[in-house]
Amino acid sequence: MTGQIRDAARTRRALLDAAARSVGVHGAGVTLDVVAREAGVSKGGLMHHFGSKDELLTALVDDLFEEFARAVQEQVDPDDDAPGKLLRGYVRATFDELERGSDAVEQTTLMATLSSLPGLARRSQDRYRRWNETLAGDGVDRQRVLLVLRACDGVSIAPLFEGAIEPDELADTRELLLRLTRDTGPLVELL
Amino acid sequence: MTGQIRDAARTRRALLDAAARSVGVHGAGVTLDVVAREAGVSKGGLMHHFGSKDELLTALVDDLFEEFARAVQEQVDPDDDAPGKLLRGYVRATFDELERGSDAVEQTTLMATLSSLPGLARRSQDRYRRWNETLAGDGVDRQRVLLVLRACDGVSIAPLFEGAIEPDELADTRELLLRLTRDTGPLVELL
């Protein structure tokens, strides 16, 4: 990368991070001025990267999904060739975030705020659906995929209602979900 | 109930319903004036029932938990004497709400807003813990309880991110979770 391209990428990154923090604090009503100030970038500098608030928030949704997808890929064991390896990466990425004590509440509130915006709901839904389809192709029975994904969502949202989950319970749940991806057949027989 | 007591109970109910709607729309910053107007009650009438905003929101948290506890009890099959009957009531109450198309997003946002208030976080956490303890005594292995509860939370929150869940998937997930409560032993062997 030339210095100029690198600077542009860095500014874009700073703007997306600032947008995430600002939406978390101010909600969907946040203004571009607030985001620019938070990023330490002029309003003109912001507008150079994102022509409108819509454009900025759309890029933020994409960025959050891409970051999570990267985290999942990093958690896929390269020596693991068994069915369910992507699902295991998903479980590990989810629990790593929780165990690092990263602010799951803030993250979830941010995603919920973004997903509730009429223009972004569809985009976020499509992204989720693509995830579900990808994981459905991971070689594990659909029941197991459903259960593991729903439980991951439930664990991520739990601190919002219950406060921090006890480390023991978190570790047991993580291990339980990982084990559930080790068998490929249905868990129970449904009609 | 005498007419006067009945009227008071009705006003209290109207105030709690109005508070739920108002917090949903205006967030935690909602004023008592707004709630009173929404309920069609004078500010003095509101203050007669709830001496402060804290008192009103605390009563609202308690009310939401009690309403859900009632829904669970109503869903416990009186002819079901097997272990896990309460957990099955919990699954049915959760999915009935979703299937009725009741606004899960609104409900969850409301609970999240209330749970995030410093004064209420503890109360909400205690309530959740009591639920978990009650369900832990339902005769089903802890792994199954954990998994079913986390998956119920995940399903409840899903529409917030993914839009409405397909009816087929909802029905399958419900049935899967109910089946998981039918066996009492551990699902997998953990170390």
C-alpha cells in the first residue's frame, strides 16, 4: 500500500470505530458531526469516505459482519477436517468474545439498533441468512446447527439481562456446544 | 373486590401497560408525565400508585417477570408428571409468544432497557437467577436446562436481527427443545 492509501484505510477504520461507539451511546439518531468529532476527523474528511449517514451505517453493518466472519475463520482449527469445523469456529469466536469480557451488551445493543433501522434491517437479515446457509453446509445435521446457533445467540444476549455469566457456566456451555457439533446425526427424531 | 379496589387495580394495570409502551418508545429517559398521559391518568393519579419513576420502573420489571411466570404456569400440562414439566411450560410460553407474533423485539428491547438501568439491573438479575434455580430443580440434567434456556433466549432475540423466523423453523425448534426435556440424563459427557 502506498502511504496515501494506507492513510485513507486508517481514516476509514477510525470512522467506522467512531460510528460504532457513537451509535452505542446516542442511538440511531446520532449525527455525522458527532461521529466525525469522535473520530478526530473533519466533517469534510468523513464525507470523503461516506457520502451520507445511510452510507456510513451500511458500511458499519457490513464491517461488523465481516469482523465476526474473520474471527470465526481464525477460530477454525486448520487441522480439523471433520464435519462441523466451521460451526466449531463460530462457537469459539462467540465464547472468546464473551470470555474476553468484550462488551457483549454494547455490541448487541449496537447490532439491534442498526438492525432496527428500516434501511438496514434487510441488509442485516440477508447477512444473517447467508451465515445460516453457510453453516447449514458444514456437514452437521440441521437440528444441531439450529440449536448451537440459537444457544450462541442466547449466551451472547444473556449478560444484558442476567449480568455476567459465571466463568464455570460459560466454560461448560462452550464445551457442551462444541461437543454437540462432533456428532453429525439428528439429536432427536422429529415427526 | 369492592368497586374502589377494582378501579385502583385497573388504574395500576393501565399505568404499567402505559409505562411499558412509553419506555419502548422513549427509552429509559421517559418522564412520568408521558406515562400518565399515555395511560389517560392525571399525574396525581399516577403518583398515588407510584411515588417515583424508580418505583414505577421497579414495579414494571416485577410485573414483566410475574406475567411471564404466569404464562409458563399456564403452559404446564396438568397431566404431565414427568421430570422437566416446568421446562416444557417455559418452552411453550416462549414459543407461544413468538408464534402469536407478539412483538418480541419490543419486549426484548424493553427488558434490555430496564435491565440496563443501574437501579434495576440487580433486581432483574435476581429474578433471572431465581428462574434458573427453579428450573434447575425440575428434574432434568443441568446441560439440558442450560441448552434449552439459552436456545429459548436466542430464539426470542432472533427477530431483532434476522427478521421473523419462518413458521416451519419455529415449529421445528419448539419441538426439538421440547424433546430435549424428555430425557433427563446429560446430553454429552463433559470432563
